Amino acid sequence: MPTLDDIRQAARELEGRIHRTPMLTSSALNERFGADLVLKAELFQKTGSFKVRGLLTKLLRLSATERERGVITVSAGNAAAALAWAARDAGVPATVVMARTAVQAKIDAARGYGATVELVEGDLMAHYERIKDERQLTGVHPFDDEHVITGHGSLGLELLADRPDLGTVLVPVGGGGLISGVATALKLMKPEIRVIGIEPQQADVVSRSLEAGAPQQLGTARSIADGLAAPVCGTRNFPLVQQYVDQVVRVSEEALLDATRLVMSRTKLALEPAAAAPFAALLEGSIQLDHATVTAAVVSGGNLDVSKLML
Amino acid sequence: MPTLDDIRQAARELEGRIHRTPMLTSSALNERFGADLVLKAELFQKTGSFKVRGLLTKLLRLSATERERGVITVSAGNAAAALAWAARDAGVPATVVMARTAVQAKIDAARGYGATVELVEGDLMAHYERIKDERQLTGVHPFDDEHVITGHGSLGLELLADRPDLGTVLVPVGGGGLISGVATALKLMKPEIRVIGIEPQQADVVSRSLEAGAPQQLGTARSIADGLAAPVCGTRNFPLVQQYVDQVVRVSEEALLDATRLVMSRTKLALEPAAAAPFAALLEGSIQLDHATVTAAVVSGGNLDVSKLML
């Protein structure tokens, strides 16, 4: 499990390589929810999501041999571009296995950062394993990895550095990568802070894992919040979520859509539905806010499929 | 015609009442256009567009009698919410005449700021004139007004205060309100700066007016950049555009849509199509950029119809 020193070390390594994203406020959202909210605008992060924090941390800690041979991951979403960017930044060759049906903009993004993109049909994981072995590449899991978790923890440090008075932090949840790092950092610094995760009802693998007491898998996980549609809860993430996260709540697809539109119209941030999950929970009334303290919502990414914006 | 002192006075009156919006940069856009761009993020302005600058300036300069009786305007767009907000801020009762078919979110916004909204069918101007006379209200034109122009000039002051090295400024053009104020401020301070306006081919009343040498009217003006679909060029705006604007270029509807999606995906700003007009012109290659100097694009507003965001 990462210590606070590990996380601080990762934050130092990331400094100057990634953005220190701003904390924003919106009087319109405060009025709407009767709350004192701050938004961690991580959609302005390199590649448009928090994922570069953990992935770059991971790449910076590879051995010289591993760096030379290169890395490989499998992704349909933000992790593809984030790994490609981080690999370029760290000077490591990267291969990304993506489905032939992936959104073209996401394929282009990974290629644009210089990654080798392998477009495959059928079983992505089988292709991933085969290519990894053939080319002697180091596999990088987008969230089930201690260094990735440690890197994501840097976001927790920034939250408390900017607002030491934080009472509650709301974090979107997919496979548990972001929240395990952020909650570890926050609770090690300020144990009385509340950390609440939000995941789609239709992709609720972390809630199910907590209920079962062990990491679970879903047969299918589909949500308009595609960034949260992980079918597995990470085995390294799970014990940290168990220990440090106060609560994980589920949100409906309808609330995710409503929240995306609401936050976009009020803040003018082009957030993706995954990033609207905290506001979806506020819309559904499934989180009790402490109105005496400040609540931070992590706006985790902005990689909307803009081809779906009809005007 | 407003002097630089008039504009500076308006800026002082606005200070603390409206936002000083940031100048943002995007390495992705700079790469895409081979340019050194700064974005004036006026979409973060109160009510989500620049319009509060001029309208609040206007209201602060009314006589005591006019303030007491109240003001009225006719609008289907950003001016409705902006006048309603400015009127609440200035403590003046406001009436807004809107078509019954107006977007519900825009009706709600004007009402939310406390304006009396008159929803009418048929000839909007006839209803406007009748209500104005019956209730002895002061009519406020959203752009064809010297005080409105003066207030919009404050944006020009901010551009040069933040980036004294600006070589070119790109401004979306509807009826000429914003660009007449901004160009006046800029040219009075730095005559060698280039000011370029961009308007939709389908709503090109300012280009036609410049070609004809006098303010023109259009039978219809429809564009996905609804904020730019003014059917008239203001009579007070026209001579300032003639004198201070170097060039006005037209952009296609397709380029407006492509530019909105491009800028949103690269910057994560939820801009409206009107605000993407400068980038539409860059996509179409109709503006020659001076690559040795900095170019500012005014991202004029963010009042997207979010109900059109399909996910």
C-alpha cells in the first residue's frame, strides 16, 4: 500500500510534466445544490483526464530494460491516449491494443502521441497477451497497479493543499484506480475527511465488490459514462477502497446525462459524463452533504465524443 | 463615438460587478493552426457571454426616472439573460419580450434573474413597442447603442492589458455590437493592431453593409451560430466597424460546426458556435495569420443548447 511519502515522491516526479489543474467554483451550482462546492478541473489535465498522473508515474519507475523494450496496454478510452502521452513524455515506446470499433478520435489521439496502435477484432485480452509476449513488452494495467495508484494520489495532495478546509470529496469510480489513490492520500493527511465514490448503476463493480467483501467482475458494463464502465474492480485498489472510502453510491444513466448537461450549462466546462457522476448523485439526493464544510467534486475528464454534439 | 476615456470609465464602473475573464492558451490549437493563439474566455463571463458588459454599462447610466420605470428589450438569445442579470445587478426592473417558441432554458434564465418575461406570438417588435409605451419603459437595444458599445469596449482594454504584444484580434460578428466596442478600444490604444471580424455566410449583414457602404438589413438570418444571426447591422456600430475593423470574413455553417467540436475537444471549453467563428475562419483558411505575433480569439459565449448534447 502506498505511503504518504510514496505519494509525495510521485507528486514531485510529476511536477512540471503535468498540469496543476485549478479548483473552480460556480455560484450557480452552489445555489442549485445549496452547498459550498469546489470543482477540481482535471478535465484540463494533459490528454483531458487524470489518467496521466498514474500512468506517467508508472513509466518513470520502470527499469532501464523495461523502458527500452517498451510498454503495452489495452484500452478503449482515456487510458489509451494517456499512456501514449506519458510514454512519449517518458521516452518509452508504447503499444496500445484497441478494438477496431473504437471511437476514431481516440485512435487518432493515441497515434498522435506516437503510440503504435494495434486495432484488433475479437478478444482484446488475447491479442494483448500475444503481442506482449512476442515483443517482450511490459504490460501496464490502467488502474490495478501500485505505482498507478500512487501517482493518482497526487490529485489528493493538490485538493488539500488548495483547500485545507475540505470536509468531503466526491470521486467518480470505475475500476477503483482514481479513488484508491486519492482516498489514501486524503485519509493519511486528514483522517476526518469524508471520501465518497460514485459509480453508474449499470457498471457498479466496486459497489458489488464492497458488498461481497472481495473484488468482483461484471459480465458487461455499459454506461454513457464510458470512463467508468470498468468490468472489474482492481485487486490492488479494492483493499484501499475498503479501508479509506466512506461510501460508494450508484447513479442512474438518466442522472448522469442530466448532470452532464447541468454542469456544462452552468460552468461552461466540457466535461465527460464520467466526470459528472458526483453531480448525478447530488441530483438524485443519494449523498447527504455537510453544509458546514466545503465539498470538492473531482471533474475527472473532458473527453466527450464531440461528434455527438448536434447543433 | 466613444473615446478611450469613456471606455476606461465604463471599465471602472464594471469592475467588481462582472468577471475579469482569463486568457487561456492551448498547445493543441497552436499546433493545429501553426499559430501563437490566446483565447479570451468570455464564456466564463456572468450569464455566459460578453453581453453583460455593454448592457450593465447602459443600465448604470440611465436617469433616476428611467431606472425607476424600468427597461425593456426584445431577444431570443443571450441578450435576454444578460439584460435580466444586469437589471437585477443595477436594481432596475426589466421586461424581456421573447417569442413563445424560444428555447425554454433561455426563458428560464431570464426569469431566474428576476425579469418579467412576455412570451408573444407574431410580430415581436410590435408587441415590444406596445408594452414599452403602455408601461413607459425605456427600450434597450442589445447592440445599436452608444453606451452598450462603450461597455463592450472594456473587453478590448483587458485584451491589451493582459497581452500588450497582441498583433491580431479575431472577433465573432453578429450585428456589430461587440466588435465595434472592442475595435474602438484596441485601435485607440494601439493603431497597428489588426482587428478581424468573422460572421456566418448565412447571416452576413455586416459584410453586406461594408460592401454597400451603409447599414443593411437581411430578410432572414439563420445560423447554428444563433448568437451571430442578427438581421440588421447597427447604425451606431457601422461607422465604427468601417473605421476600426480591418476585415470581416464569412464562414460556412459546416466550418462553424467543425470549429465548435474542434475547440471543445482540444480545450474542454463548452463554447457556443458563435464563439467558434474565429476558428471556423482559421479552418477555412480565410484569415492570413501573422505568425510572428500573438493572435487573440474572443470566445464570446458558452450558451450552448445542452439539450442537443446526445450521449
